[in-house]
Amino acid sequence: MMIRTVQAVIDEQGNVRLLESVQLPAARRALVTILEDQPLASVHETALLSEQALAADWSKPEEDEAWSHLQPVR
């Protein structure tokens, strides 16, 4: 099973226009989430908003150890 997310625009009449080409072997069901009419958050802003939610997992000593090979040498 493959779940894929693609960006789209929905006009006032409800017509959906995908913002990228999608090739499928057959018709598929889809879910549509309607977002607020605002520009997408920057990657940096999204990371900052996610930080608090993920902090509980990231703050564990075993996480520091697992990722230590990516840290600069001090």
C-alpha cells in the first residue's frame, strides 16, 4: 500500500487541480484537506513549531547517544 501526499488547489466551484503530475496504474480514492488561505510555513518555521511536541522524545539520553555520530567533534 502506498500513501502519497500531493499539493493541489481547489477553486471556488470545487474543482481540484493537482500542482504536480501524478501517474497511477488505476483510479484511486483520495482524501482532501482544505487548508487556510495562507502561504505554507517555511521549513524553519515548521521545525520550530514541531520542536516542543518532539522534545519529550529528543531529550532522552539514549537519543543523544544514537545521534552522537552526527554531532561535531568538541
